[in-house]
Amino acid sequence: MAIDPTDAAVQALADIDHDGPIYMLNLLRFREGGMEEYEAYVRHCKLHGPRHGAEFMYLGKGGHVLVGDPDQTWDAVWLVRYPSKAGFFAILHDPEFKAGFHLRSDTLVEAVLQVTTPWEI
């Protein structure tokens, strides 16, 4: 099960032709006891993310699957807004932020990180 992005996925994000804000949808499945431990990662992000323009829009616990297969249940969802790809990469390469990245990977058994961009209609 995937937890961290591959180098190819990170490069694909860098290649996207979009200069505006990006919204990262995080779908999270925790190991036993991981949800409580993940809170340390949330606090870490809230400490270091804002200096790179990150906005933490929504963090919620998973719930009932209304449409989908029962195995598509996630323990938590997190929506984070970055001012741009450059802002996201600045956080990703920030040594102080990277020092706490284990707080995330140590708690998860699976994750989906879906990059989205505003849909202007």
C-alpha cells in the first residue's frame, strides 16, 4: 500500500502546467493507534506550513461510505491549500518540516494524496 509519493509522481506534479493554488486531498488509513499519533504530525504541519503559505482547510475523521464499496472507507481526510506548486515544494524541501515527516509515515498503512486545481466555470 502506498504511503509516500514516488519520485515520478513528484516530477509529474512539477510538470503540471498550473501556476495558481493547488489543493491536496489527503485520504488516510492509519495503523492501529496511528490516528492519535498522527495528531503530532498535524501540529507539526500547522507550525511549519504557514510560513510557506499552506492553509489547512479541513481535517475530518472518516465515516460512513454513502456511495462506494465498504473497503473504500478512510480513517481521515485532510484538505490543504498551497499557494502554488512552488509553495508545496518549498515545504517539501524545508529541513525543519522534513525532520518531522516520520510523524506521518510512522502512523499510516495507506494514503492517497490527490492534487487538485481550481475548476473555473
